[in-house]
Amino acid sequence: MLDYLSKLNEQQYKAATCVDGPLLILAGAGSGKTGTMTHRIAYMIKEKNINPYNILAVTFTNKAAGEMRGRVEDLCGRYPGMWISTFHSSCLRILRKEADKLGYDKNFVVYDTVDQKAVAKAIIKELELDEKIFAPAYILSVISDNKENQISASDFLIKAGSFGPNKTLASCYTMYEEKLKSNNALDFDDLILKTVELFEKFPDVLSAYQNMFKYIMVDEYQDTNMLQYKLIKLLAGSTKNICVVGDDDQCIYEWRGANIQNILSFEVDFPGAKIIKLEQNYRSTGNIINAAHSVIENNKGRKDKKLWTASDDGEKIEYYRADDDKEEARYIAAKINKLKREDPTLSFKDFAILYRTNVQSRRFEECFGSLGLPYQVLSGLRFYDRKEIKDMLCYMRLILNPKDDISLIRVLNEPKRGIGDKSQQNIQTVARLNGWNLLEALGSDVVLDGLSSRARDEAINLVNTIKSLSVEQNNMSVSDLYDTLLFKTGYMKALEDMHTVEADGRVDNILEFKSVIAEKEKECSEADETLTLESFMEGLALVSDIDNHDPDADSVSLMTLHSAKGLEFKVVFMPGMEMGLFPSYRSMDKGDNLEEERRLCYVGMTRAKERLFLSSAELRMLYGKTDFTSESPFLSEIDKKYLTGHAVYDKKKKNISSDRFNPVSKYNGNDSYVSPIAAAYNAKTRASSIVQKATLAGVEVLPGDKVEHEKFGVGTVIKSEDNVLTVVFDGCGTKNLAKDLAPLKKV
Ligand code: ATP
Ligand code: MG
């Protein structure tokens, strides 16, 4: 057996070396599915001489894709640009090449949820809807549901009939689509939807991609929705060399349209499919596997399978019922410290706290923060949701796509430029009447003449800055561009002038964002590539919550059960095992939903390698209300053989004094620990360090003049129009340069 395959067990080996025809690897948690898939890719490249670019491997999170890429590289070397990515990134990549066929500019922008909300709000205002009935989130979820089912706005309009709430929703959907189109924007659902549309409408394009992707692989197949499934089926159309990997017990995205039937009916969709089951779990101890099995076994709609493990039984699973949620957090903090003291090989990053909803993180943040216990939260787009970061992203988007009206509206008066609501409305009206985008309108005399003199100057400056940077974007590094932006827009200075703690915090975030850029630039330069604004923004658009997770930082991971898919930790805590929280209230009235919650419980439990702790709180404060709770029914499903701690259900009153934790006193103070955040604070530089270089702003330059550019050397001007010079450089061809930005001098 080949060396790198020798670690695989017999079934895994079979799966890794079965390359042609449809293959389903159906297996339980921690049985090496993802690992088998990476070995299979290596086998195809090394042994079968398959061109790496003929392979498409898709998964669900950027993190999972990154890990897969890393593991493949370790096994068979690096192939830059290999198609190992998420569904969304693969589609984005395809659309960047083909979007013009669907009537979009290829430089379309991708709207995230915050942008989508802004669009929804604009629609609500225009249609004068009652936001209590038609909340942005509601409108967006209806639109998303329709898109996931490939129902267009016009189809939905027909379905909706001529009156009632659906009629209104259909109008919203129609307007939403118009707004996105006119901003040359796509949302996340569109990425997949438009790719499917592209393939359906243009058979020649489809066949080109079918030819390219001769071998297709999908990890976490149980969570594909109808569109993703369609996409895969279209691509696998001719060769049927498709290998999907999944576990029906881990389908946790039905609420987002994932269809468990996709995995259950694979054999029907791809006749002659081989099925390989992996039954040995390599991740967890016997007790963890058995306990998880005793829970999932209660689901009816599942393929029966049972995992076994060669590992020891290990410790039993511990359950703790705390008095309230505060105490639950303290209990967990104390446990972490105790386990670390007892076993010095454990580091903070071996611990994860997995909860049902994001709001549960707050208690842990408070408690861990006060104890100095290092942690990282993976909830939503925390950092990128901050106002100042959002603003900077909008500026950067405008540079990429000056037509992006939504972004312009957001930063028009950020920092304050004296362009208030009334002026904004005027700009919008002028734009509408003339068929201009907002930036064009803002720079027009009709608008400028109506502004106060200060606002006028500011508006001209804003328009010029965007235009100049748009010209310069490919001549400068992203970090230089970002600095220039901070400087030219006056954003940074406005914050510094405020001299408030809050503004200082914002400055810190803005500077912190520079490290995001620097990090990406470093990665690119190591791969001998240059980071462009476009690729940088693309990377960001696809950051999902899981991607803020830095597995190398030594801190406890706090995340939702959903985000934990595919990951593993030595010690796992699952707090909030309470009726109504987990399973959630919403799931309890529908049997199917309860089964999905149970699968989520199974996913959580099977993340643990060595120790698993479950807990609940008798009193819980949630959404500002404190309530008594009862324990989650999932607790009673765990076979008591594998469980210790407060007995579940049969012991209503426990002896509070006997084993009450006193975590603060037990906590072995870690005074010398300096959090990474504190370290960053100490090292930070201020805005004043941003230095502007000499330019030709205000200098008369004519065709034929010689100029010297800091980077490109000496060249001859062949065109000089307003602020833009076209220069032919001796060494590096023709460039468009902004006079007021490019580091140029006359020679
Ligand atoms: P999940 O269902 O959670 O996605 P999975 O089936 O994809 O899990 P992997 O993440 O590939 O499982 O592997 C789980 C763990 O088992 C990893 O730590 C991996 O290194 C280990 N493992 C897998 N196969 C073997 C093997 N043949 N020998 C030893 N360890 C293995
Ligand atoms: Mg996996």
C-alpha cells in the first residue's frame, strides 16, 4: 500500500481509491470522512495522474475549505487556484468570468446581510410599509426562501395574487431585485442561483465546466439545499464522477433549505452508485460515542448505523444543573482551569463552549473577561459589523464600483460633511431624473449648487477621492490605498478630533483593520501574488462567522453548535440544556424540527474527543427576561450508564450547599497572562503616522511631458484629462494615474 494511504483503514482505503462513477461515503461523526476525501484527492493526482484542475471539491465553510486545501497540499504539494472551496466561492469564481452573459458587469459587488437590510429598509420607506408587519428580516427571509426554491420575483408575483400580504411581499421582492440589478450587486443566494441559471440557459457554458470538472466531491452533503444539489447534478451530468460524503445524522440546516433527502436518495439519483460506510470513530472516547448514539437513536427518519471505537471508554459525561446562567458560566470557567491544572498538556484552545444561540455567549464573555480567561467568540460578523469597519468597507466598495449607490448613501455623511437628509433626498431625485448613479449626481452642478459652501467643498472632495482611488487602485497596495482613504476622506481625523473613549475605540478598530489587510498582503506575497482591492474584498465578502476563528490562538472557543460542524476539540461544554432553549421553542411544535434539534445535539456531542460536559441553569435570563427552566428532554435520552453528575429529571431538589462550586476562589489566578488584545493595544500606531506623498495635484501636465513615478520609473504622458493622466512607462507599459494621488513628479 502506498505510504500516505497506509494510515487509512480498509473501508477508508476503498473509498479513497474508488475514483470513477458515483460514490456515496455515508458515515457517522468522526469516522474520517473529510480525511478520506483529502486522501482521495491526493490519490487521484499522484496515482491516477488526474489534472488537479479537473477536480472540484466543495464544502460549507471557508475554514473547512482552507483546512482541506492545507491537507491536500501536505499530501501532494501545492496547486495554486485549485478548486477546493465553498459552494459560494466556487460560484463567485464562475460568475466573475461569466456574469456578462446574464446581463451583469463582471465587477459586480456581493451584498452581505447588512447591505441587504439597507435595501429592505429603503423599500419599506418607498412603499410606506408598516415596519412592524413587514420587518426587513421578514422581507429578506421571504426573498431568500423564494430564491432557494428558484422562484423569481415575477413567478412569485403571479403566485401571490392581486391582494393581501403576499402581494406586498411580491412587490418588495421585485423592487429588491431591481435595486440589486441597478447597483450591479448580487446577494449570497444569487451566487448559487445565478450560476444554476447560467448553466440552465447556456448549455455550451455548462458543457465547458463539465469538461473542466471531471471529478466532483462534496463534503457535508447532508446539508446541501435544492439549488446546491441542482448545481452539483448539472455539473456531474455527463461523467457522473461524483463522490459525496456525509452523515444524515448531522443534517442541521433544514431551516435553511437543506434537504436530507439529497443524501438519502443519492442511489436513486445516481443509479449504480457505490456506497461505502465508515463505522469506526477515531475522534471520541467510547462513552462519548455511546452517549451521542443513545440520543440520535430516537430519531425516526435516519439510516440506521452505529459507530464503534477502539479507544477506551474514557470519563463519563458530566452534567451540572446550575442555579442560574451566571453560575453556569462560572462553573464552566472553573472547570476549565481545574482540568488545565490537572493536565498540563491541555491548552485553552482544546476547550470549546458550544451553545444553541449566539446570545448565550454574553454571559461567558462577561465571566471569562472578568477572570482573565482567554476566549474567542465566533458569533456573526462581529468585527465586520462594527460601524466604522462597515463604513470603510463601503468606501472600498465604492472605489471598486463607483455605481454602488447603497454604499455611497451609507458614507455620504460619514464623517459629517453637512450633507443632511434633505440634501440626500435631493441627490437621489437628481439621480433618478437624469438616470445617473448617486456619485454622478453628487458631483453635478445642480446638486453642488444647492449645498452650503462647506458641504460643497466636502462633496467635491469625496467625489474626487473616490474617482482618483478608483483610477489608482491597481497602482498601489491595498494598505496604501486604505491609508489614503482614511486620510483623504477625513474619516480618521474626525474620529480623533472627538476625543471620546468611544471614538478612540473606533480608531483602534480602524487600525486593527489594517492588520487584516497586512495579513492578507503577507499571505499573497508569500505565494508570489499581489493582493488587489478586488480580491481582498472578495475574501471578506465570504467571511462567515467560522472564519474569524483562529485555531492557533490559545483561547477557549465560544461558538454556536451550528458553527462547530466538522470541528473537533478535546473538551466540549454544552451549556443551556433546557427545554425551550435546546430544543428551541420554535422546534417543539413540529416533530421534524425536533429531530433536527436532536441532530444538532448529536453534532455537538460528537465534537468532543476526550471530555464532554453538559449543563443547564434553573433560572435563566434571556432577551432581558428571567425565567425558571426545565431540563432538556435530550438529557433524559442519554443512557444513564454514560452520565454522571446531578441525576436528570429524577432529582428535583439537589443539595445546594454540598457541592456548590466556588469558582472564583478555586480559580488559580493567571496574573501573568496578557491577552492578545491587550498586546495589540500596546503595539498600536495612531492615525498621525499616515504620511502623504508628493503628487502633481494642481500642476499643469500636457501630453508629451515626462514624469517620474515612484514605482514605475520614468514615462511619457500621452493623455491628460482632468485629474487622470495616461502615461507610457519605459519598463511597464501604459498606466492610468490620478494626478492628486499618484507619487509622481515632472522630469
Ligand atoms: P465529522 O463527521 O465530524 O465531519 P469526519 O468523519 O469528517 O467527522 P475527520 O474529521 O476526517 O472525520 O476525522 C476525525 C478524526 O479522526 C481526526 O482527528 C482524524 O485525524 C482521525 N482519523 C480519521 N481516520 C483515521 C485513521 N484511519 N487512523 C487514525 N485516525 C484517524
Ligand atoms: Mg468532516
